[in-house]
Amino acid sequence: MNDKRPVNLDIGTMRLPITAWTSITHRASGVFLFVGMAVLLYILDASLKSPESFATLKECLTSPVAKLVLWAVLVGLIYHSLAGIKHLIMDFGYGESMRGGVLGARLVIGLSIVLSVLAGVWVW
């Protein structure tokens, strides 16, 4: 029996194209955002409890760790949004070729880096 199927399906040893990596990280950023929303909802709840709670939260959010967490959630939101827009554009039939997919992936990564730096400047 001559079987031509791949033998090694270990994703860690495969060389994936940039389009695959952007798709995988789009899914991962969605999971990250799901967890990040819990943090943001907790912050919202704490800010609405009382004036004292709001003042305490405001003081807590000035710490570098809190700013890093907020920036990380913003970065996840930026990347997930841009990759989602890329997927929507591809659903309309644009950029479905390998060349178009690579260009779209590079645009998503480039714009994500620029917007993440801007978000970092805004948070700090």
C-alpha cells in the first residue's frame, strides 16, 4: 500500500506560511480577549461601586503592572480587529490568492505594530 499522506503532523516542526500564523494568532487573540474582558468588567464594576472604590481603582490603575495589562488587552483588541477585517475582506472575494493572503497578513502585522505602539504611548 503506497500511502502519500504526511507522516509528521507536529505543528511545532512544520514551516507554516505567514497566512497560517496570522490565522492562528487571530484565534489566540480571541481567546485572550475573552479573558481580558473579564478583567475589564471587573474594573468597570469596581469603578461603579462607590466614589471611594473609584478613587482606589484610579490610584491602582496608575501602577505600571495595571498599565501593562490594559495595554496588552488593547494590543489583543487591535490585532484581533485588524485580522477580522482582513477575514471579512477575503470573504468578499478580495485577496484570496496566496499573494493576496501574504500581503493581507503583512498589512495586519504592520498595522498592528504601529497601532500597538500608539496605544502604548496613549496608556503611558
